[in-house]
Amino acid sequence: GNSVTQMEGPVTLSEEAFLTINCTYTATGYPSLFWYVQYPGEGLQLLLKATKADDKGSNKGFEATYRKETTSFHLEKGSVQVSDSAVYFCALSDRQGAQKLVFGQGTRLTINP
Amino acid sequence: DAGITQSPRHKVTETGTPVTLRCHQTENHRYMYWYRQDPGHGLRLIHYSYGVKDTDKGEVSDGYSVSRSKTEDFLLTLESATSSQTSVYFCAISETGDSYEQYFGPGTRLTVT
């Protein structure tokens, strides 16, 4: 079946550091890929998405590129801020009818000033 | 913000009792989903609905049932709660399938003692 694997957390960085959170997936066919973010005490919000190979999703300074050859969708940001502290989830959808998301386990990110 | 509410927001119940969680949307979206969030597992799909009275199972449906008698309401029922069902439950909605964004509710924290 489909699955998503994220790098183990928690991740702690200083403000203005470069961020990478690794995500790899296993899927049949050509899934859509997503990064969701969860701030403390809230539900998840879509951060960015990519629907086909070599697409780059971007939002709020975050980027991720859909790499079919390496089955990866790594999240990057050039200069993180304290406000980026949250839990980040990589997810895929198999594009078969209803959008049944399969999530990675989540990576908790803490940014220190 | 998408109009999604969940009730109750917190509940403590005893093993063996029935529990119903409610998700209400004001967006008139076709698809509705129930997920549970547990440490180390990310979010996992319990059940979803693709229209009034049209529902299907997700990855972790055992012990749960759902109903959708109106577009705006999606109910999740634990017929006889167990301690393994202690979790945070999230409802989500989407306008259609495939690559469209899912909007998440604020979550319900359920504790089964």
C-alpha cells in the first residue's frame, strides 16, 4: 500500500538557519504530494502541494519539489523564523476518487531566537 | 478560514460506553473525512464520505461507524469505546477529490479511561 516516511524529529534550529525536512514516499501510480503544517492547539493547514513530477510547490518561503526518480518531496526554507515552529506533515493522495490522504508521522520543528 | 466546527472539543468517557463526535461544515463541500492523530503515526483516515448517505472505510475503521444524513454534518460513532481509541480526532472537508486542498477542523481530544 501507499506510505510516507519523514525524517525523525524533533528538529531544533536557530533563527535564520536553513531548513530541510526529508520526505520519501511509496505509491502505485502518480500521487499528488502535500506538506501540511500544524500550529500548537490547531488543526492542519495546507502549506504547499505538487501534483506531478518536477512540479515545485511553494508558499511562505517554503519549497518542495516532486522528485519521481527518488520518490521524494523534501521541504526546504532558506531562513527560518520563530513563527515557523510547528509540526510538519508530508502526505500523499492516490488520486483515486476521494482524496484519501496518507500522512507521514510528522516532524516537530522548534526555532530558537 | 473554512467553516468547520467539531463538537465536543474535549471528552472523557469510560471503556464500553458509546461516543458520538460531530463535524459540521458551512462550505457545502461534497467530501468529508475523519482522521485520528496519534504520536508516531501522523494522521490516519478512519472513514470518509463522498455525499449524503455515501460513506466508505479508511485505513483504521475497525470499531468506528459514521453517518451523513445532511451535507453539512458528518458523525463519527464509537459503539463501545476502548482505551486504544484515546486520540485526537480531526474532521476535514474538500470540495472535490484529487489535488484539491483539505480543510481541517480544530480537533476533538477524546480520552477513554
